[in-house]
Amino acid sequence: TMSLCEHALSLFRGAVGTVRPAPMLKRALKLQGDGCPQLLVKGQAFPLKRDLYLVGFGKAVLGMAAAAEEILGEHLTRGIISVPLGIQESLRRAGMQEMLLKPHSKIQVIEGAKNNLPDAEALKGAVAIQELAEGLTADDLLLVLISGGGSALLPAPIPPILLEEKEKLTKMLASRGAAIQELNIVRKTLSVLKGGGLAQLAHPAQVVSLILSDVIGDPLDIIASGPTAASSHSVQDCLQILTKYNLLHNLPKSVEMVLSSSPTKPTAPESYSHVSNIILGSNTLALGEARRQAEGLGYAALVLSAAVRGEVGRVASLYCQLIQLLCLRLAGLGEGPLSDELRGNLLQLAAELQIPGSDLDEFLWALRGLGPDRPVCVLAGGETTVQLQGTGKGGRNQELALRVGLGLHRAQASSPQGRCEILFFSGGTDGQDGPTEAAGAFCSPGLVAEALQEGLDVEAFLRNNDSYTFFSRFQGGHHLLVTGLTGTNVMDIQVILIRAM
């Protein structure tokens, strides 16, 4: 029999495989050649009256563009993509040729946004994309490829704002604790291309956006700051955020000018009738594939949520309660005061973390219906946050795995978890977790027990945010998952596997 680790690994690889750029595009995008050629996207038809152009920006866009060019062939007139600095070299080194454009490609690649921050190179890419969009006619079609990281790769501040000024403002907001959603609203308001700007500039051409989502809930106006989606925010929202973080009175003159002359209402949705935004890949899609594979391996498989977010300690606590509840069920103790208490804690935590709640009720009902001896696989996705306190090395996935392992080890001392074999895994679908070469880690209560017996202070590792060092030191690091860059990104995936021993 395969170990739980091998099962979890195969589920993670299956999930990531389904949102890799090439297979994803080939499933969704077709070209029909005859008399009047048309582009078919997930069954929707877009006639090609004249020229077909392509632009793109984001961490996964290089692979998407390579696949798109292969599908479009001679019909593609010209393209420009803005991608992270050094990505072509990284993919070449990793032997991922299928993610690279062919020699003599019609698509120009501009690399920028070092360390995921907008810079002069990214600005050059944004300006080139802007000029292409502005030159289109009503008979042209613009295919736009968007993935996470697109925001930093498409900086085009509204003149006279300088990139440095916009960056400084964003950094000040971040340092005062502004959430990513708030940062994006401010960025969009001060940008030529974000918040629907690119779609407006391309008018009257037909615009078709293919989107790989790295944001919880797949909101079109938030992914890469929504360059082809109607913005749901106005200048008022931007001013409110600047007021909230006490920045309204020390803004650069240029920012004040732009804010005072911006239209107060967002552009009306009917101004986007020439645009089709299509989500090609998302965390939900990846989890669906993992679920299918888990069922194939004989598990009763359930997806908890693709929207798990919140502080890593609270999320770990949620998973610990859930796993204990599952173990009681496997031990035939599914009803009783202990499981009622766990169920109550779970629902309360889910409400606090704002994980869509009704799902959890249904989810717990579904658990009741499972055969008692059937192994269980619970899948979830999203993105946790870590408040850095230490100086160690790790990432949110490794820290989450270690916290769950420790929490379960503690709980075993005080509750009859039955004879349960448990594995918890968390990994980043982009193949990176924090500043480490690991994508994530596997952990179990047994692993933590063993580490404690060997005299390792697991809590000290966690206090120092040093989960990577813990996993690499222990058992030769084989509980770390190292995949290398995957060329895609739909946030993180968690896998819980439980079977009776």
C-alpha cells in the first residue's frame, strides 16, 4: 500500500497539473479555420474579422503565451507580454521548454518587476502594452492573458504621477497595515491600465481575457488589479483608505492632482460590452481535480473550501479540530459530548475566519454519512497569513503544516483519537513557499512526537518562524516538498488524509 505521504503528493501534483498553462489553454482555446475564422473560448465564439493581437502580464503568462501562440499560429499578428525578471532563464534551467516561446515568436517578452515590485522595466512593458491597445480598431481582437503577479508587471501611473511616488505611497500604506485589497484599490485609482483601463483603451476592439486566478473567490476586478474588468470601486473608496491610514495630508502634489480630477463614479458596466473575461484556472478547479483523484484512490473525499484565509495559527487550530472530529468518527465515537464540543469550536472558528460558513454545516453533515471505516481525504485551498516575529526561514505552508502537527500531538494527550493514521500537507501551487526552495511540507502528530523525543524544541522553531530549518534538519528533510517552479499559481492547497490503523 502507498504511504499517506505518497498519496498526498500525487493529489497535489494532480491539482497543479490541471492548472498548468499549456493543458489549461489547450482545453479552453480553439481556432476554427474555414471561410471566416473564429476563436472558440470554452465554447464561446469570437469572429476574427481582421487582426488578432495578444498581450499578457503575470507570473504564469509566459507558459500561457507559448501555448496560445501554438494554437493561434499564423492568425496571430503580434504580441507583447510582461513577465517576472529572470523567468525565462529559470524555466530554461529547469528544462521546462514547453513554457518558453519558440525562436522567431511574434510575441515580444519584457521582463521586469524584480522581487515582485514595479520598476522601470515593468513600466516599459506596461507602456508598450498601452500603445498596442490604443492602436486597435473595431475589427481587431485583443486576447489578454492574465495571472497573479500581474499587478506589479503592469504599472502605468496616471501622469503626472511618477512610478516612485506611487510606489512610495503603496509602501507607506503597507507599512501601516493596509490589506492587499486596500492596496489594490489605491493602485487601481492611480493607474492608466488597472481597474478596467486597458479594456477602455482597447475599445472599440473586441477584448477577450483569459485569467488564471490567484485570489480568493476569483473576483475579476481584483486579480492583477482588474485591467479588463469594470472596477467596483470609486475615487471615494481610495480617499477613504488614505484617510483611514492617515495619509491624506502628506500626499505628493501629483497624486492630489489626479485624485481631484478623477471621475467620481466608476465607468458604467455597459462601457464593457466589448469585453469577455473568462476564468481558465483557479484554486476551485485544482481542488476538483484532486478530489477526483482521491476518490480514485478509494478515499471518501470532500472539499472544505477554496477560500481558507486568516492568520496561520487560527487556521491550524481549525484544521486540528476538524481532524480530531474525523478521528472520533473513525473510532466509532462520532456522537457524544466531545464531538459536539469539537463541532461547536469548528463552526465558531470558521465564522471568525470568515470561511463561507454554510459550507461547513453541509460539510459536517456529509461527514456523518460516510462509512466509519472508509479512509477520508479533506481538501482545501486559499492563502494564510503569517505575522513574522522571528528571524528564521520558512513559508506560510511549512509553518501551517508544523503548527497542525504540533496541535494534533498536544490534542492526542488529552483525547481518545482512536487508532488513526493522520497526514497533513500544505503547499504553494507555484512551487515556492516563502524564501525557500520548498513548495510546502508534510506533517503528522507522530513526526512531532519523534522530534520532541530527539530533544528538538518545536515551539521554539515556530516562535522564530523557522519551520524550514525544522523540516530540513529532521529526517533528512524528506518531509519537505521540493517541486521547482511549476509555471502556474492558484494560491495554496491543503490535503488532510486519515485512515484507521
